[in-house]
Amino acid sequence: MPPFMSNALQTEPGKRRVFAIISHPDAGKTTLTENMLLASGAIHAAGQVAARGEARRTQSDWMKIEQERGISVSSSVMTFEHADLIFNLLDTPGHEDFSEDTYRTLTAADCAVMVLDVAKGIEPQTLKLFEVCRLRDIPIITFINKLDREGHDPFELISEIQDKLALDVIPMQWPAASGRRFKGISDLRTGQFLRFVKPDDDGEHSLTPVDGTDIVDHFDDDDLLEEFLEEQELAKEYGEFNAQSFREGHMTPVYFGSALRKFGVRELIDALAEFAPPPQAEKAVKAGQDVEILPTSKDVAGFVFKVQANMDLNHRDRVAFLRLCSGEFKRGMKLKTAENKTISVHNPILFFAQDRELAENAYAGDVIGIPNHGALRVGDSLSETGKIKFAGIPNFAPEILRRARLADPLKAKHLRKALESLAEEGVTQLFKPSLGADMIVGAVGSLQIDVMRERIKTEYGLEVTFESPLYQTARWVTSDNPEILKAFVDKNTANMGEDIDGAPVFLAKSAWDVGYAQDKNPDIRFMTTKERR
């Protein structure tokens, strides 16, 4: 070990596991998140998951609109400990309108848990999120949820995963039926059986040998027992789990359970402890050269994958979520952006749902919050030297454009500040047309607009309406020749604007207009993504 490397710097990164949970809405992601915290001892009482039509409050859903609609629309970071490891759970939005926020969060994850509803299998949003994981070769553990309800045959679900996701699937457990007939799950490696105890029964879920007399007593249907034992043997034919194939993103182990009944949750955490990779080397540019930043590198470095304002209205705060990639961070350090802007980190935050505590030390794999007043943006890199730049986090061309209008035009400056602040967080995008004073908001889905309206009202006290503008499509424009780009911008002033970074944007009435402009200007690239570097 080099003399400058502390024992903690050498060992602590290996204790970290950073993972995200991805799913289609209503597959049970938020319930699973909460009960993972409960199973690990991080919380002592589950939040209320109320009946339909009532408020749904959980540890990871803090925004009013989330409570009212029973959905997650923001990303939270929660830390808990288990098996002498430190887990950083990145809770992503489940709703498809917030896929861009989910993508940004997944850039900070080393592993993902894909939650499937046993009655629905792979749904459209699950497929989209999986493709994001595939782009980054993120290893995936599959959790088939809601076994206490009637569902598809497990063999059918496994075939669907194989066919739609092109993954090798290895069941690590096998369920005994589902719904009212559900008896539990067996561990295919150890031969143990986890008995499902119905909620109205006394006792807890317990393990018994799969071939012991206890399991026979647990099955009140001989045909069901015979069916289960036969299926279990067939499930073993899928082969052995290969850790390397899993870490390369080619193979997924499958686990079963019911998050709502807290069944199979601890076993899923055990799987993460055993299989999820610790922090890996991150690609970056240093002094103009492509490099890999090792978790044990001495220089503290990381990147901002999320910015959140006003999580606590009493503090009117603004927090940048920094995923540490290397070094031993200590409270009070001064870090620099790649643009050589110095940030003094006096009050770094460790997150626990809505609770916070000061972080005295942190290592690769940890996520810390840095309070700031607009100095940090999504995609910023921070390091001790300021010479490290991690790969940028892309923005995606919006599918919905809206013009922001105030009931009180005298508060236009306040509205601009609110829109800019929310755009910097990544809630929506913001475009300023070259002509006129309108502010154009861009979103992937309509729910983003609802969230923006609610937050502007709650956090800034402004009543705002969003109207359909003249433009329906936005594309970033660029060219290898700056003079050609300038000539295009000057010629098309009526259709040009800028995003919040000042990058030129072509605003069109339709996709046809974009295609026409592209045909007429072959030296101009019309981009659906923009990476802030």
C-alpha cells in the first residue's frame, strides 16, 4: 500500500453498494423501498400506504403532489447499513413523464433492482428503463413482486424477460403458487424454504429445509406440494449463476416476494450484499487525456447527478447531490469544478429520506448533499484539483412545449427566477426565444408541467398558467463550422432561441419543419440530446 493511502481509503469504498430501483408505476417500487429500510432497521415503522383515493405517504415521497397522487416523481437518496455494508439507495421516479430524471439518477448507480408485478410482467416503462440500464451496462437484479396476489406462471415471466430484454435469466428462488394458494419460496442454492405466513396468522416468516417434515405440514394440498417440488427441480435446469456475466449486464438473478407483506425483502437485500458490485473505476478526462478514476485514488472527485431546491421550505435550501467516485472526503474541504469554480463544503449532508445529518467523512460510492446558492448544476464535476471532468449527463429534447403566463405580469422577474431554478434542477427545460419575451418550458410528459405549476405555487407563491405556444418541437443545433452555425442562427432568427446554458435551439412548429430545415442545411446537426460538459 502506498504510504499516502490511508487504511480507510483502501477499505471503505469496498463496503459501499449504490443501487437504484426501477419499475413501471404501481409495480410496488415505493413500498419495496420503504420495507427495505424497515428490514434493515433504518426505520422503525412503515409509512402509511393508504387505500385508493387517500393520501399515500412513505419515507421517500415528500412532495405534496406525490402524496396526493400516490406516485414518486422526484429522486431521493437513502442510506442504510446491512451485513457490515453501507447501501445507498437511489429511489427513482416511477412515472414515465420523469424518465429524464431517472436517467440522471442511474448514472450514479452501480446496480439496479428491476421490480415486476407478477400479474403484469414487463410493462412499457420497465422496458424503457431497462434500455437505459443497458446503455450503461448496469447489472440488474430482478424482483417479482406481489406473490400474495394471483399472477402469471413464473416460467412464463422468465421467458418474457429472456425474450423482451435479451438477458440470461437465473432463478435464485422458486415460489409455491401465488395469490390465495401462495405458500412461500424456496432458495434453489441452499434448499431452504421461506414459509409465507398470512397477515392474519400469528408468527413470522420462517425458514425450514425444503425436504423436511415442516414443509409438508405447511402445504394443506398434496397436489400443490407435488407441483411445487416438480417445478423447483425444473427451475434448477436454468443453470448456475455467473457473477461476471451479471456484472457485465448479461445475466439477471430472479427473486420473488411481496413487498407489501414484507416477504422476501430481507432476502433481496442479502442478494444485493452478495452480488451488487462495489464502486468501480469511472471514465473521465484529466488534463485533456482520457483516464479512469479509481475509487481508491487519493484525489477526491465526483459528479453532480441531481439538484433539488426547497426540500425544506423553512430553509429555502438548494442541494446538489454529489456521487463521490474517489478519495477520502472530509467536511470543510474545498472542491473545484472543471471550470475552476471553488466550492467550500462546510455542511455536507447525508440523506435519510426527509432526515439529514452532517457528513464528517465520505468515500467513493457515497452520495452527499452540498448546499449551495445556484453554484452547482446537474452534470458538474468536482475534485480537489479541478482538473477532472466526468462524462456529461445528457438532456433530451422535450416532447411538450408550453408558454408560461402569469396572472400578475408585474411579477415576471420572479417567474423567470423560478423557472430558471427549476430548469437547473432538471424538473423541466427552459428556452428563451430570440424574439419576444416569452419563456418556453419543455417537458417529456404532462405530469412534469403539473409538478412545475404546483412547485411554483407552493415554493414561490406565484399563480402561473401554461399555454400552447407557436412552437411544438425543439432541437439543439450545432455544426463543425462555427461560421456556418452563426449564419444559420442569423438567418432563422424567428425560429431560434437559447436554452438555460445559452446553447442555440431551433424551435419549430412541427417535426416536418425540422426535417425540412435539416434537408436544406446539411452542415447543421439537429440534436435530440445535449450533453453539458
